[in-house]
Amino acid sequence: LLVVAVGAAVAAAKLIRRRLRYLTRDPRRLAGAARRELADFLADQGIAVGPSTTPDELHELVRMEFGADGRDFTDALAQARFGPTAGSVEAAVRTRRELRRLLHVLRQRLGRTARLRGLVTLTSLRT
């Protein structure tokens, strides 16, 4: 029972931390939050993502490790963070949508054990 309670506390802490990042209206910060959420997910699966990893490098990392195409996410991310200010709001919305789609695909490619291990590991909380 104690192990389950600790696991639930870790999962709750991760969820709260990730959701707090989205409490902004700045589209560039929203895109950064989405990037960080993907990096945290990957860290929990044992895949290190450096703070200076570019969107193209992130796409390649996801492709190499999972065989998944994250190009729509990384294109929206690049446009929201580095593109013209005029289109950054729409790109930030698209970034969040593409992140949800990409995470769904990545979770499907993992087994239940790997997903559960990723849920309770402390790796993303330490970065």
C-alpha cells in the first residue's frame, strides 16, 4: 500500500509540474512548455534530451528511438518558438495538439511495464 501511495505521489507531482508550465499566455513559453513535456517523457523512458536540442534534433531522436514521426510537432514547435510573432499563437495551439498526438503514438509503442516505470521514475523531476 505504501509503494502504491508513493507511486501515486510521484505521478501527481509530475502532473502538477507539467501543468504549471502552461499557465502563461505567451505563445513562445507555451511552445517551450510543450517541448519540455516531451523531453520529460523521453527522460522518463531513459532518453536524455539536452536543453539546447533543436526541434530537428528532437524529431530525429524520436524517430531513432521510437520509429515515430514527430515532424508535425517539431515543425509547429519551431514556428511557435522561432517564427514570426504574428503566427506564433496559432503555432503554439498546434504545438500542443501535435504533442498530444505524438505522446499518444509513443505511449502505444511502449509496453505497459515501460509506461508504468516511466510514470513513477523520478528522472524528469530531477531535470
